[in-house]
Amino acid sequence: MTDVVALSAEDFTGPTLRREGVWMVDFFTPWCAPCKAVESVFEELSGNSDSGAHFSTLNIADHPETAKALEVASAPTIIIFVNGAEQRRLFGAKTARQLTSAIEAVGAQNRE
């Protein structure tokens, strides 16, 4: 079981997202209702996922420079990174099934 990790701007310039593996990052704001739904799904997946993915969040209200650098214009935006490189971007609230399918698709794409 893994926990959802709250990231900061430094995590995008340091080693955190450059590690091997799949990182799913939820770019959110605290006042966003769909973001709260994604938060619940991330907590569910982090506790039950067999995917090996890491689930993380970044508050774009606290880190607007990082959001701008990554061209995140709305919340929630979910970016899947594999070995530090962006592989897929999702917009809006998503279900656990949708996020699991996205992780599987990225994994399959990277095995080809």
C-alpha cells in the first residue's frame, strides 16, 4: 500500500519524478469540487492498486509557476509520467476505472 504524496515545485526539478516507474499526478486547487472527487479516487487507488504506480498531487494555487511551466491551465488535470517523461494528460474528474485504464494503456505503450 502506498500513500498519495503531496508534491512541491522542487519535485519537478529534483529526483522525485525522474525515478523509474509510473507517477500519476493530480494538479488541483483546494476549492475545486471535481478535484475533491479525484482526491478520493487517488486515495482509493493508492491503497488498492496493483499497477505499481505512484499517486501524487500538486496544489496549483500554491505552485502556479510549476503549473505554468507544465502548461496546466485547469483543475483537475492529471498527468501520467513514466520514468520522468509525460506520457498522457487527462482533464476533469475521472473514476477509478478510467484512471486504471489510463495507467494500463501507458504501461502497454511503453512495453512496445
